[in-house]
Amino acid sequence: MAQTIARRSLIIGGASAATVAVVPLPAGAQDAITVDQFRTLSARLTGVAVAKLDATAAGKLLAGFISMGRGRDLARLAADPGLTGATLANDIVAAWYSGSYTTRAGPAAIDLTKALVWKALDFTKPRGECAHATNDWAEPYPN
């Protein structure tokens, strides 16, 4: 049984398709970068394995960069490993190591225990995070 298309449906469908083709995408939408792409870019810039870069933290940092209008530059930097983009690259590394970043609404921070500074400083830990058992200070110090 052949299906027929009503003239009205054809006209409405054609008009809808023409509208979609003519209306521009929102700024930055054509240069979108995913969280996984941002993690890969971040791994390349920081020298830390992708698996060790928290996806939730990456999402927050990415949203911050995009809110500041840097999505297009991020996409370009992620697509071309030879591109230096020194300022943006430095900002990405600084955000990962410090745990703080800037958004359109102002300064923000990821979960500070996810900041890479704590992996670089293996002799200390984030404030409020216990590294040993309770009352371990009462035990004799091992030689």
C-alpha cells in the first residue's frame, strides 16, 4: 500500500527545512567541544593521563571557558595539536592545577580535592582531608 503525502504536509515540511537552513546557529554552537575532547586536550597540556582527569571537574571547567566566550578557541586548540594558543593553554593548565576558574558570573571552583596541585605536592593533602587513621599522631613515629 503506497503512502501519499498531502500537499499541505509537503509545503510545511519544505518551509521548516528552509528555516532551519537559513537561521544561524547560536554563537559557539558550530565550534562545540565535548567534555571528552576537553579532557584529551587537558591531558595533552598538563601531561596527566586522561583517566586521572575527573570528568565532572572537566565539565565545570569547560562550562566556565565556554561562558567566557572561549569555546571556539578551545575547539581550535583541541583540533590542532600543533596550535600553541599560549594564553588559553596556560589558562587551562592553571585551572586544572589550582581548581579555580572564571565564569561569566565571576570566580568559581571545582571540588578542590580534584585540583592537580595535590598530585604534584605528594607530601601534603587538601585541607580537611585526613590522610591517616584517627589518632595516628599518638603512635610512635616509624624510623
